[in-house]
Amino acid sequence: MTRLVYAIEGLSVWVGRAFGWCIMILTLSVSYEVFVRYALNAPTVWAFDMMVQMYGALLLMAGPYALAQDAHVRGDVLYRLMPVRWQARFDFVLYLLFFYPGMLALFWYGAEIAADSWRYQEVSWNSPARIQIYFFKTLIPVAGFLLMLQGLAELIRCWRAMRTGEWMARLDDVKETEDILAEDPTAINAQSGR
């Protein structure tokens, strides 16, 4: 089961990193649009739609990554005071009652929306460029599926924590500054060359 959890988590991390490049594309396209609009007085017709699609793709596909990294916001005022076994029970029930129905709806209705969009070869009505958006709408059920898959890994984590009283370690990726400082308070100065 540990290998399954880490395989799913590895997929979520890989997808999150891959779609993280949308930020670069988004930043460059916004910068380009601002330059040509205000410096050259020649705005583009495609930039707005492309920016919306990049931001939407990033938002959708970062969800499984954030879940794999335990980075979603949690109201943990009382949660963090609970023993690990109770945290795991609490999470397990919430995943079953709230997370899975929502993700199943995202997948199911997202698939219907994407299928309709492909059938009509849907284009954007927001700009004169009329950019095709059926490719983008395909990401809706894909994100729902990946979130359900990562949710399965989280359920297995909860089940294991309920039995052992310890959370499984997560795959390392990026770290918050406070986590780095908690491990080694001199790490920030060493990295900056001071």
C-alpha cells in the first residue's frame, strides 16, 4: 500500500510541476500584452483568452499537487490538538462525506461539459479572436479524476495512521521558509552566501 500511495503522490507532484510552467507562460503573456498595448498602442486579440486558459489550467491541475503536499488550507485550531489517530479518523470521514462527492461531481459533470464542448468545437466569446476552448475544458474531468486518485492515497494514509498512530511521510518537494528554518536556522544565511 505504501508503494501505491507514493506512486499516486508522485503522479500528482509531476502533474503539479508540469502545469506550474503555466505561471511562466502567463507572466510572459501578460508582460507582452502590457508592453504592446501601452508602449506600441497595438493590443492583441488573443492575450485575454490565453491568460484565462493558463490561469484556469494552473488552478485545476495544481489541486492534486496541493493535496499531495498537504498544502490546502485547513481550519486546524482544534485539529492540531487531537492525537494522530483522531486526526486520521476525522480526515477519513471528511474525505468520504465531502471530498469524494464533490470530486465525483467535478469529474462526472466536467466530462459532460467537455464532451459537449468537443462536439460543438466550442470557441471563446470573450474576444474577437474566438480561441478554441474545448481543449481547456477537457482539463475539468482530468482534474477531477486526478483529485479522486490523490484522495484515494489520502484515504490510505488515514487508514494507516488510524492503525499505527503515525502519519506516513510525504514525498519531499518545495518547503515553506518556516519549515526550512525549523530544520536548520542557519540554512537561509548559508544559501544567500552570508
